Amino acid sequence: MKKFLIICTVFLVFNFSCKKESGEEITPATKTQPLDVVPMAHAAPRQFIVIDGKYNTSGNADGNGLKALFNRPLSIFVNADGSLLVADHDNGLIRKIKSDTVVSTLHFPMVKNGVSFEGAFPLDVAETTDGAIGITGTVDTPDFNFYYGLWVFNPNGQSAGYSVQPHSNGIEYGGIDKDVNGGYFWYTGDTGVSTISSTGTGYSSNTTNNVNGGREFGFGDLSSCSNGVKYIIQGAGLYKLTKEGVLARILKNLSFNNISSICASTGGDKLYIADNGVIKVISNMSAATASVTTLLSGQEVSYIALSNSEKYLYFTSSAHHTVNKLTL
């Protein structure tokens, strides 16, 4: 009888272990990933998990958690319902993520001049509250030229508007974000910040062309706050666009290296940035008292997005081909 109980106990332990292994596709933390990747339920502040993609493995596959594959994911955007959009750059795709782990691919039609978005290389992506999707990126057209692109697709996936400009004399589009009121987009270029409606019309410039003469970088990622302010990056500099349309550099007393992404808290009292692959938070936003704290380093962070609860930061790593979630 004693021997029978021992055998049963061994069998149960073995069976439980097998069941745990079989659920790996919805448990992002594995031995192939960084040691500080832990289950989110147990994640302490400044710990993170890989929620989608296989660490250090590029590819193109939809699926659940680790079954999904990305190839240099860049921008990430959080919708009101908590779903995510990711610009999967080298695959030339926009991926949608539900419940943090269910990855699918969005498909878009040809635009009017015969240049398909699929085959472009998306840089940034956002979605308005009515379901329109705005994308910035680059594209190699049928005439084998390199172009910058800005696309808007309406909620049923049809092309609502686009602009494809030649590399030689076109606008170098950078970041895109929805306005806090939800009905249109803000986007950056090499000369300033502009708007476009969710129907692809109403292009309008909100800045001058003389923000920082002789700069080495065009404007990049931007974040729209509920107080009407937009925060924008440009190389190692940070800019603020007020609701009155005044654009100026801020926090000149702080030193940064190469900022790739920015997102602001709801009231704009905190700015989160990815600076040379490191996630930092800027608190006390007045120029005299602003302070910078490093939240996460060593993970080659590309883009960041704040969760709706503001308890987490989502981030991509194009170097590791992953989408991740950091506890704040």
C-alpha cells in the first residue's frame, strides 16, 4: 500500500509538470528570456514580462503570446479598450494584440496610386476613438524609389487618405498620436507638427518651420495629453506644443542621448521616455525642479506606451523582437 501511494504521488507530480509545460504559450516567462522576467501577478515595480514574441527570435506569425513572432517591432499604441497596436517594421505589418497575448495582423487595401501599405515599413501607429488608424513609415514603390508615407484608414479598413512623398524632397514623417478628444490625429514631420482628420482630410500645420534651425534630427514620437499639450521628441531634445499652438524646447537643463519614444501621464505631470534603449521617467515638470529616474535598462527598448490604468508601461524591443509589459 505504501509503495502504491508513492507511485501515485510521483505520477501526480509528473502529470502536473506536463500540464504546466503545455500552457507555455500563455505564460511569457521562460528560461530563454531574461532572468528578471516574472509573471505579472508577481511583478514588483520595475520588473517586466515578455507578453508577445519569442526573445531574440525574429519571424512573422500570429498566435498567442510566445507563439507570435515579430521582426523589429517599433511603435506601440494603447486603445481605450486596452488592446494594443504594434508597428511590426521589418515585416511591413500592423499587428493587433488583445488581452496582452492574442496577436493578429491587420490588413489594408491598395491606396489610390497603386502603392499598397502592405510592403511598406511602418514606424508609428495610432487609432482614433471611431476606429480610424493612422500610420507613418517608409515604402519602396513600384518605381524602386524610397518614399516617406502617411496613411489613414477608416474603421472598415478602406483607405481614407494618404500622402507618399519621395525621399529626395518629401516630408520625413515621424510620430503619430490621436488627439485626446479622439476624432483626429497629430503627426510630426521634419519641420513641425500637423493634424489630419480620421477621414483623411483637413491637413493643417500647427507650427512654424523655424523651431530649431540647423538641427540634425526631424521631429519624432509625440504624446497628446488631456490638458491639450503635446510633447514631442527630436533627437536628444524635448519639445512642448501648447494648446495655443506655441512650440518650444523644454527641460534644456536635462541631458539626454537619443530619445526614440515618449508618453505622458494623463495630466502631463510625468513624462516617460525611451532614451538610447533605457526607460526613464521625468517628474516635477517645471524646468527648475524636474528630475530624471531610470526605470529599466539593459533591454534595448525601442518604443513605449502607458497603459490606461497608468500602472504599466508597454514597450517594444526591436533588437529582441518582443512586446513587453513593465510594472511601474
